[in-house]
Amino acid sequence: MRDAELARLAEEHGVATVYEDWRGRSVHVGVDTLRHVLTALGVDVSDPRAALEAHWAVQERRLLPPAVVVREGHLPRFPRPDGVRTWVELDSGEHAEIDPGLPLGVHRIHAERAPGAANGGRDGTVTQSAPIMVVPDRLALPPALRDQRAWGLMVQLYSLRSRASWSMGDLRDLAELADWSARDLGADFTVINPVHATEPGPPIEPSPYLPVSRRYASPLYIRIEDIPEYTRLESAQREGIQRLARPLRERGRTADLLDRDSVWEAKRAALLALFNVRRTAAREAAYQAFLEREGASLVEYATWCALAEQYGSDYRDWPERLRDVTSHTVGKEALRRWPDIEFHRWLQWILDDQLAAAQAGASAAGMSVGIVHDLAIGVRDGGADAWMYRDALVTGVTVGAPPDAFNQQGQDWAQPPWHPVRLAEQGYAPFRQVLRQAMRHAGGVRADHVMGLFRLWWVPEGASPDQGTYVRYDHEGMVGALALTAKETDSVVIGEDLGTVQPWVRDHLAERGILGTSVLWFERDTKGNPRRPEDWRPECLATVATHDLPPVASFLSAEHVELRDRLGLLRRPVKEERADAEEQVAVWRAMLIELGLLASDTDPVSCPAEVVVALHAYLARTPARMIGIALTDVVGDRRMQNQPGTSTEYPNWRIPLTSAEGEPILLDELIADPQLCAQVRRALRPLTEDWCAPRS
């Protein structure tokens, strides 16, 4: 009986007691997992029957849900008991009736119930309020994408070096790549990895998908020489900064792994020198306007950075008195460290300026979309966002993924999830702040693991990933927050909906105007054969692969199988894996030949460049709204950026861009070297010749 009541309690709180695994089998969630997840949600599970009765009593007294979400032009749907009067307080301060004409935005809804039969006369007047978020019914594509399709390059920005960058790609490199690909090749967008904030000191986590904050960006991507105050330095000071840069630039001309710690050590010294340079009146006014716009959130983030420099990047290891961002002690400590805090606020201003310049440059070069930023699914436990938004996040559990064909133990991403109810009670404000940062200087955003807006796999602390369960979110609120922010910033939204996705989730996203992600290697028909290009869905970003898959050259030769074998990641004999990989290549080769895109005598292993051209021609034949081309495939790179299932066993996220022969390729060479330019143009020929002419 107690287990049955515990299961009912879990269902009442959106916690799955049974789910369907990747093989289509029903899996019942263990009692220990249910107890742990419910406890993390703040539910007392010592007596499930009493907890159920208490929950029902609270629901009975509720006049409003935690948040009311309504699509523009519609009436909100929520239970309205007899005798309850409701009205809306708009964000402008005006009062309005509840009707389909409520303006987009987040307002406040009030409900009042007078004494009477509805409550048995036991209570006086009862008044409650909650956020009401009015969101777009459907996102419209930008005008340039409504009547035509678009293509663009996809690049891991850190891997793209130039002669001027400090051994890893930066925002000036991004701006120059976008400008060149738009003007010379006709590209309409550039997709990059997340540029979310990293630790303020070593060791710096290399994964862009495990940031300390999604609210702010990483100073690693700053181009030092583009800061206006650099020109105001004395020549000796500029020479001092260049002495810091030279050894890094020398390293950047090699194929050596990226060393973020060394880059940040040098850049931090240079940035401190520039921070102390007197700003012009116009620059100072711009800085103050930025600080006013960011307000308390930026102070909190900068305070975390200053404290992390002394105590480490996990606030849970700090002295107890500093773990609560709202405490008086933290406020006093912030005043004591104000110069350090001001430095970190200034860094975000510089980043904001350079991010804006990259998008403005892309638009000026003729891109119809521009920069598409990537939004990671979450943040590091103990990091800045976890400290700032602790009242909206859950401790004691982490986000991950259940077992699947590729990760049969499941995955634990070491990230705290949003609390479904507490986030809603705040009108989704923390989530909207994160979204606004990603979209402020972008033409679009790619939302990693977009299924997490509907449900997330929670893993109890100390348990293995396969011992987790799904927790449900109000998808109208989560998707609504995404759509509202995209509308405010005029951004295209691409949802990464790969893997195990419930069909209705894809339908809902499409209904809301959010593009999906279709990957060539995964596109199969009902018989398991490669899907013909005309059968692809149109409302998507179509690509050959992802950053978690091998580049084309490696895929064709089955090098990725040998790599996973060396790393001990295979679940069956290497011969079987290799045979399966070769079969995949064979069926795709046959499809390309059948479509007339590849000569019948082409050997994929010895002629990978020919296959790359054919695959791009295949993508061009799909009806996909957007087509993303990996820069690694264009230049023939063979190394994976990330090998799932590894951490230190493989140099994930530290691979610089190289040629098929393993030689480093710099952005300058991409743009100016005739031989390399010819290779690039050949790889992109199906798009540059058939889609649009280069821009003048």
C-alpha cells in the first residue's frame, strides 16, 4: 500500500513511475529513486499517505496555478471556481480584464474569493496572485527565410585559429569567418558552439556544454586588440601585451591540443592592464548603460567570480557564510572585493560589445540570419548560475539521459535541473534571462536537448545514470518562454531533437514554429534504409553529422570504430562494429550513386572529398529550411571534437582545426590560400552554385 501511495505521490508531482526505454520496453522506476527525486522536489516522503493528503489540501485551496501561460490571442485555461474574481496587472502597472487581447509579456494575474458557500464560510476574503505569461502562438520565420532556404557553416569557434588570435578562436575570428563565408560563398548563417562563461581561473573546463553560467559569456573569446582602450596604451604597454601573445600565437600555428589555462593566464594579464585604462566619455557612458541594463544579476555573477578566484569554482565548498547569494554577509564581502567585482562586470561589457560586432558584421556582409548561438542544456553544479538561481534549481539530483543503444549505462551530465514549480512561480524569469543572453546578439539559437523543455531525466546523487527517472515540466511555459524571448529578439530557434523523442513533442515544436534538427546518418525510413532526400521534413536544420559524431573522412574509413575500441567503449567485438560501420557507408554510397550524386567507381575511403561533395548535394536536394555544413568536413579534418562516453581518456573539445594530413589550418589560409580556397569551394559547390551567388 505504501509503495502504491508513493507512486501516486510521484505522479501528482510529475515524476514518472514507469517509462519506455530505447527498445520500446516498459521500465518500472525503483522505490528508492522515487523517494530521492520527491525529496529533492521538497516533498516529505516519510508518510506518503499524509503527503498525498497535504498535497490535495493545498491544491484545493489554490485559486491559481503556479503560473498561467496563455498564447497570444487566446483565453487562458485554468480552473476558475465559482465566486472567484480575476484580473490582470500588466507589466506597465495598468489593470486589465482577462481577454484574448492581453499583450505579449509577463504580467501578474490576481484572484479573489469572497467569503461564502464556496469555502463554507470558514475563511474571510482569499486573494492569490501568480505570473501570467502571454507568449506567441507561433514563431514566424524571418522574412528572408520565408521564401528561400539558407545554408551556413558550423564551427567549434575555439578550434578556429588565425595568425592574430591567441592560440584559440575568438570573436574577431568569428566575425571574419562570417564575413568571408557570406561575401565570397553566399552563406546566410554561422552556427557556433556555446560561448557560455567558464571558470575564472584554472583548471578551466574544456567542454562548452558544461559552463559555470549560461547567463554570461566566457572572456576566453575576447580579441584583446579589438578593445578600444588598447589604442590608448603607451607603446611600451602594447609591447608588453604582445609579449604575452607571441608564444600563444606560435602554439596556434601547430596542431597541438588547445590549452585554455595558458590562454586565460595571458589574456587575464592583458585584460587587467586594459581595465585600468581611462575610458573616453562616450565609452564610459556606454559602460554605465550596460551596467544599468544588467543590474543586480551582473553584480551577483561578478561576485561569484571574485569569490571563486579565492575559494574555487564550486560554491558548495566555500565557507558556509558565503553560500547564500542573498545573505548580508555576501553583500559585505562584495563591497570588500568591489575592484575585483568591477573587473568581472567590465569583462562582460567587453564581451557584449564584441558579440554585437560579430552579429552586426554578419548582417552587413549579407547574411539573412547571422550568428546562430548554441544554448547548452544546463550548467555545472556549484557554478555561478547554480549559486545565483539556487531557489529555482534542485539539489541532490543531476540531469542526464537514460540508457540507449550508444550509452547502455545511461548518462549523467552533472548539471542541476530547474525546479518545475519554483521556476514557474517566478514567471520563468531565470530561464528567460538565460535565453535573452543567448539571443541578444544573434540571428538564431540552437537549443541543445530541446526535449528537456518537456521532461528531463533526473539522476539521484550517488546513483548510476540508469537509476534515474523522468520529471515532467509544463511545456507550455518552457516552450512559451523560449518563443517569447525569440519574438522579442527576432531570433530563429532550432531545437536539437535527436535521440529518443516522443512524436508529439516534435509535432508541438513544429506547431510553435521551432525548427528541428535532422542528421543525415540518422535519417532512415521505416525499413531502416537511408531516407530519400525528398522525404525529409522541411522545417529543420539539416546536417551530415554533429559535434558528437566523427567527421565524414573518419566515418567513411571506420576510424571511429578503432578509436572507440582503443578507449574500451565498444559493447561487442570490434569486428562486428567495423562490419556494421562499413555496411552503413555502403548503403549511403549506394544511395548517392542511385541519385546520380557520386560516380559508381568512387572508393569512399580513398576519395573522401568526393563523398563530401555528394553528401552536400544530397542535403541540397532535401526540402530542409536550413542546411548546416561542418567546417571540419570542408577541410577534410579527421579528428572528432568530442567522443561521448569519455572525459580524460580523449582530448574532448581541445582539437584545433586541421587538414586531412593533420596539418593546422588557420582562418587566414582559408580566406587567402588559393589551393585551400579551391578545396573549400569544391566541397561547397552544391550549395554555392545551386543556391545563390556570392555577395559583392
